[in-house]
Amino acid sequence: MRLLVIPTTDWVGHPVPNRLNFIFDRLAARHEIDVCHFRIFDEKRRETECNLIEMESEERQEIGSYYLKNFREHASKISEISENYDAIVSANILPSSIASLQETPVIIDYLDHLPQSAASYYKRPLSRIAKEVVKGLTLFNIKKAEGLITPTTRFKEHLESKTDNSIKVVPNGLDLEKIGPSDPSEIKEEYSLGNPVLGYVGSLEGWIDLEGIIELMPAIKKRYPEASLLIVGPSLHTDYSEYLRGLSKAVGAEEDIVFTGRVDYEDLSPYISAMDVGLNPRKPLKMNTLTMGSKILTYLACGVPVLSKNMPEPEEKLKGKGVHSYGNEREFLGELAECLTESINPAVVSRYDWKRLAKRYEKAIFELLGLDK
């Protein structure tokens, strides 16, 4: 099968690979996979097994204006090449609308609550405008699609109220060849980490509630005077990282909080293994409450218990298997104490390996297209 993938962002330049990267780099061994290459990040490029289709657009890091500015070129390119494929798998917004107007069947990977996700990059009143525009485009795309693939049953139920199209669930996962328990001694020494180490891995953007954790640091330090907070990941399209640094100083916890910046996926294991507790703090947004992020799985794969907020899917599915949820300061401190006495078996996430999930995704594509594998 020949497939065109329209990703959410820069396929090889985005600092954090997402589900489509992991899935289609594996499916490329059995199918011809071409990927629209949006040059958004002037960053280190990852290797890929897929063929890149250059979209001939100007590099630009401001995400909204990038797609608007290059809409005409993207539309022309997608219209020109779409007939060469058996199907198009898209997770983008404007480019999906272009693909939906072609004769080639389109499958939407609804990996995020797109209207709210797009709005999160802007401040009012632009955030409201972005949300409404993306809401309209998203509804058009999912109604025109041949079918949809989404990471959780909650997302499926949400989408069933929007379309009669078939919807398949394939969860997010992790690469167990690259993520697992590792010697953390060098990381602890390099950053002079105390004990215990609370840690966060992932993009630093406004839908994450790391400010809540930073504001809790004085209370945490009262119970655990040597505690450190290790924050691993880049800021992408906003100044959220700088805001967190300023907040760290304002609450008097600057010396106890480490910001590492970008760390490549294959190098994450020692950082996670240096943590005594992995944090998944989310704000109470629909985009958070419907999905299940991969970072929870990466913590568990390294034998690290998890404290999670506002992400009910993994909090329910993995409760009693290393995942604890909290809603306020009292609950956080109580669950933190529980986490620090817990031993995690990394095998708990074995069924979420991308090797397995890529096969499920492949099967979902065939079923949505009405084909025999």
C-alpha cells in the first residue's frame, strides 16, 4: 500500500516525536510511506524510515502564521500528489481540509482535541478566534473522512457525537527498545540532584500544570528538605518555560529546580531513572481529560511511579499499577508519600510497545478502507 501522511508538525525537526513518527517508521518496512515535510523547526533533524515530500515552504516557528502563510503552496502540493496514493492519513488541520477535497480517501488521526489545542498557543481574544475557526475546520474534516483513528475510548465517544464515520482506537505507546531502567548516577551528579527527585518529561506548554508543582515546592521541601524537581524538555511555541523559571525564583525554589532543555528520546532513560516520582500534571482542559499521554508509560517503563492530574484514562486503567492521581495539595502530598514507598514492575507497559501498536494501526487502516490485509 502507498500512503501519504500529513503530520501535525515538522516530521524530523520537532523536538518531541509523536505517535505518527513511531507508527509509520515501522510501517515503512511493509508499505511505501511518504510524509509531508513542514519545515517549522530549525532544529536537529531525526532520522526517519519514511520518504519526505518537501512542501517548499519557508521555515517559521510561529505555528499559526506558518500554515496560513504557506496555505497556497501546501494546497497546490497536496492537490498535485494526492492521486498517487491509496489513502491519506492526516493529523493536521488546514492541510487535512485540502486533502478532504481530493478523491483519495482520507483517514483522520485524531490524536488531540484540536480546537482547544490550537487555541492554547494564543492569548485572548486570539485564542477564542483560533478555537472557533479550528472547530469548524475539524468538523468538516472528520465528516469528510473515510474514518478516524484515536488514542482513547473517551476520544471515540467524543467523536461519535460529531460523525457517523467508523472510529478505531489505537492507544499511544512507547519504544521499549529505547526506554527502560538505566543507571542514573551521571545525571544525578551532573545536576546535583537531592533526594527525592520529582521529575517531568515532555514539552513545556501552557496545557501543563507545572506552575502548580513549582508553587508546591515550599510545602514539599518542608517534608523532604533535600527534594529536587527535574524538568526535562523544551519549550516549543510559547514562553511557558521562561514563565516557569521566573516562578521558581519567585517562590524561592530556584536552587531546587533543574531545567535541562531538550533531550532526545533515545537519551531519556537515565533522566527518568534518576527520578523517584514522575509527574503528569495537566490543567482541567477537555484536551487533557480525553487523551492518554505517552509520558506516563515512559515513567513506568523505567520503574518510576507516577503522580497524575486531570488525565482520567490512564489514571483509571493503570491505577494500582504505579499510577496515582491527585486533585489538590493535600492529595498530592499524600500520594507522593505512597509513591516513594512503591516498587514498579516495568513489564506493566509491555502491551503499549510501538511494535505491537503499529500492527494494530495497520489493521485499523485496512478495516477503515474496507480492504483485506
